Amino acid sequence: MTQPASDFIRQRIKQDLDSGLVEGAIVTRFPPEPNGYLHIGHAKSICLNFGVAEEFGGYTYLRFDDTNPLKESDTYVEAIQQDVAWLGFEWSDRLTNASDYFDALYARAVELIDGGKAYVCSLTGEEIRQSRGTLTEPGKESPYRGRSVEENRELFERMRAGEFADGEQVLRAKIDMASPNINMRDPVLYRIRHATHQRTGDKWVIYPMYDFTHCICDALEGITHSLCTLEFEDHRPLYDWVLDNINMNFHPPQIEFSRLGLEYTVLSKRLLSQLVTQGLVEGWDDPRMPTLAGLRRRGVTPGAIREFCRRVGVTKQDNRVEMSLLEFCIRRDLEGTVRRGMGVLNPLKVRISNYRDDGEVLEGPWHAQNPDLGRRELPFGAELYIEREDFTDAPPKKWRRLSPGALVRLRYAYIIRCDEVVRDARGEIQELVCSYIPESKSGSDTSGLKPNGVVHWVAADTAVAVEIRLYGRLFKVPDPGAATLVDDIDPASLTIRSGYVEPAIHHSDDDHFQFERLGYFFRDPERANTYNRTVSLRDSWKPG
């Protein structure tokens, strides 16, 4: 049984409950921007926010941070909801949007203006950036910082009325241009965007910035613990400043944790978008992508991702996690429950010269260690396909498969011996001529023979032709860089084969299978007769 997680966030929540600092339910939120697809890094935040709320008998808001109409769409909204639900979490009636609070946010901005804590600045965006200073030099105050409350109020109302062009005016907090924290140097709270919003239409032409929005939304929704990734640690003073300077009777604590880094991939929205727009992958749901849509299409299960996030844990230190850990979690989730059948990825024909029957139907279990999965029929005949890699002319020492004169067992069938190798004019192997041992039938073998090993196979006349997509790691280096993104892509990350599967796989209602000795595969929901390799069978990561 999986042990409950223990980390500094859960310890903090328990302390807050024990001390009476929090009364009632624990309330968290997951606040994605609807401007892209979620990836496995987001899964860590989803599992944390929804997970701790469930563990402490609370609940979680799924809140869309829809404050930038230039980049957002309903497509992303729907995809995000699908991904969160697919991971196994629900939000019930707690689906909200930052845009639900636009009126309340505007009122709080006016409150800051009236209190002399915010002003309308007419500097350009570039001028604001240049005046912010550096880590070692203070910023310079805007020449518009001294505007009166009345003038700021009038200008802000005119901004809302649409009288100014994009970028002509912004609303800034009046804090401290000499603060050692650059985020506190009069940050922008509102900017002008003459763009139709997906939910509010053309009602607004000014939109709040995230740092102003999410702390107020947290307070309005009664979030007891606002869990953010570590890059927001320097933004926490601004989170607190906003709530301390407006009329709010609730002030959630912001708590930061490390974001997920994963070897052999990128988790930057910008770089993921580049992969898609440049045609370096086949889309956001390409099975090589770290998006939840891509992982789902590859056949990765929600349970594997949740277990991966549990093992990664929650810390204050950024780190890059081994890809082999994710692969281990995928195998672990599939190994005991997925049906095991036979598929041939690189077929080599085998003709059994002494087989005189028209064919027969053998039988085998779907999973030797899980009889609850039942059994399936295995058509057998005089012509078979085996894996080309299971035969060699010159067997090395301890070779456990087929070679001239050698004996092997066909899984759940008979022992065969290779008698002849048929080649074409170029010397390429076309087929193997073999003989079978009739008394060696699996389950009733009286031959007394000891074959080299066991190989998988399919009967040529009943096997179903399929496309096999062998997906590997998208990048050939553990830490791909933005500047070398294209060069770092592994050209062998996708190999397409024309293979065969046994008919029981093709006719099964299941989508996940282990192809014996080859890996775990998933029936592609978008391509007919196509199976995607989810993960290979070999582990390179071992539990510590």
C-alpha cells in the first residue's frame, strides 16, 4: 500500500489546523492560464493542490487565470478540464475564472488609487523597463508618480472607457523604487488590451496583471493555503502588499515549492510551442511530448503520473528528475493489470515443413501471474512470423533464440528446429524453413527436449497487420537547451514499423497491452490499426 506523503507543506497545514490558525476546511486552488496545454510539470501542482485538500477533508478550486485575452481560448479551457479530470480529480461546483471577479478587482484598484497607493503611469513599456533599475541599482521614479488621487481616478476611468490605445497608460502600485526586490518597484497592476475576451466579450479593455489578480481571487475564494512554484517566491511580498493595502478580511499565506524538471524533455510553454509550430513534433498530443495530452495518447495512465508525482515529492529545491523514474512508474502501474499478448514488430517468415494440418487453435493465458485476466485463443498454422531479431546465422555464446539447427519453443505452442535459411539474390534472409516436434505441445510436452529459449510468434494467415510506432525520448541529451533545441532532438525518437499482432489483441476491448518481450503498447485513439509503444520492458531506474 502506498504510504501517505509527508512534506513541509503538509506539515504546515497540519500545524495550522492544530494551532487553530485555520478553522474549517482546507481550501486550495489550481490556477492555470488557458493559453496552452498542461504538461507533466503541471501534474505535480495538480496532484499537490487537489491531493492535500482531499487528505485534510477540504476542497480545491479549478480557477482559470484568464487575464490576457490575446493568448487565451476555449480550446485550452476544455483541454485543461479534460486533463485534470483524467488525472482523477474533481472540482464539483468550484470551477471559477479570474474574469468572474473583474468587477471586484477593478473596485480594489480604485481603492488603492483613493488611498494614494496606485497611480496611472504614461511611460511606455520600454521606458518602464529601463527605469526599474537592476539588482544592484535602484529604480527611478516615474515622472507621473506624483499625480493627484483625482487625476489618477479620472485617468483610470478613461482607461476603462477605452479612450487610450494599448500601452498608452498603465496602472502601477506606488511602493518603493529603491526596494531590493525588483517586483516591488512600482509594479504594473493593469494594462490596456483592446481585444475580445473569450468570456466577457468587449465589456473590458483593461485587464489586471497576475500578481494583482491571484492574491485577491485567493482571498475572495477563502483559499487557506496558496501553493505556488518557487519562481513566485520573490513575488510573495507583492502578494502580501496588495492584500494588506485593500479592504479584505482574509489573507491567505503563499507557500512556494520547487517546480518539476525532467530529463530528456523541456517543460517551457514557449519551447513546447516552438516544437509544435516548427513541425518538429506532430502536435500538442504527440506521444513524445510531455503534455498530458501526449502522455495520454502514448498510453501513460493517470495512476502512473500520480505515483511519479508522489515519488518526486515536494521540496524547496529545484532539481531535474530522471526520466527513468517516470518510466519505472509507468511499468509498475501496468505490469500486474495489463493483458499480455504477442506482436511482431520486424517480421521474419517461418515455414514449418512437416506441419500437415490445416491449422489448429491453441490457448494461452492473458497474464501468467494474473489468472483473473482470463485466457485467449491462439491460431496456429504452417506459416508463422517471428521477430527478425530472434534469428541469427552466427549465434554468440549463450544465444537463447533461433539459429541454424537450434531448437526453440514457440510461446504456448511447439518446439521448432531451424533446418534451412532461404535467401534472395542479394543474400538477404527471406524465410526460415523449420520443423516442429508434434509431441512438444505446450502443456502436454512429452518430447524430453530442452530448447534454447522461448520466442513469440503469430500465425501468418490470421495475424492482423498493424502499424507500430516506437516512441522514445524526444531529446538525445538529458538537458536540452533553448539555443540548441532543434539539434538536441533525437531523430530516433520515433520509428514506424509495419508489424502484426495476434487476432485476440485486435479484437479485444482493451487498449493497453504488453507485447511479450517487446514492451507496453497502447492502441492509438486517432489512428486505425496503430499501436504506440508506451514504454519498453527494461528498467534503468531502481528504487532506493
